[in-house]
Amino acid sequence: MGIIIGIIEHRVFKGYILKLKIKNIICGFTLLIPFRNIFLSPSKLIKRLKLKDNHTVLEIGPGPGYFSPKVAKFLTQGKLVLTDIQQEMLDLARKRLDKRGIKNVKYKLCDGMSLEFDSKSFDRIFMVTVLGEVENKDIYLSEIHRILKDDGILSISELAGSR
């Protein structure tokens, strides 16, 4: 899929914004394919995180929100915060969650280097196929450590072959 995206980016139009939107729509669509359940289903992720219904959870790089609806619905007394470096992905996730009537979700655009949240503010943090895309992993992981509560859990899921 990466090769196809590269071809589309270079042949569609010379305008950067148009190329970015086309890339996001294509990537967003592929991130919602149910085939992903073979590797990690939302239910399996919830068990792995040992979620409680009152937790405050951060999802880093949610894309269009494949895992977000099930996690947010589980958090009946808590909240889910989605953060991404692409506003378009946050907009897709918001649309998906709004369509399901899910209201306990906040959205935050980030820069990919710092996480502008208070220290020790999350019970759980998870990212799925995101860390391989992060340029400065040490800085990013330090930021995650700073915002994760002392008894919190960080879940990092990557596919074999990720950077």
C-alpha cells in the first residue's frame, strides 16, 4: 500500500495540501479494515490494558479511530483522549465516534515531539503501529513516562518489520 500511496502523492497535483488529504483518506480507509482483528482486536486490547471503567486513557496516533469506539464505550465513568499529529485523522475519528453517539472523548493535536498534558494524568496509554513512525523515540517515550501515572500501563503494539 505504501507504494501506491507514493504514486498517488506524486501524480495527483502539485499542491501539498491536496496530496496530504489524498494520502490520509487512503491510509484512513486501510486502518479501518476488520482484518486487523487477526493481529489485535479492540476487545483483546481492552483486556491487555486491564481497563477499569473510570480510567483516563490516552490513545496516541488513533488514525481514523479503529480501537477508539470500543475503548470509549468501556470507559463508562472515565474518558478517552485521542492525540495525533494529523488533524485530518482526528477529524475522521471524531466523525466515527460522533456517529456512534460516544461523548466521553477529547481530541488533541500534537507535534510528534511533546505531549502537552499534565504530568501523571493518564491511567493507561496505548499506541498501535505508531512508535515505528516516531523519529525521536527516546524523547517521545520520556514524555509518555511523564504523563503516565505511577501505577499506569503503557501498551505499545507494532507489527513485525516496523521501524
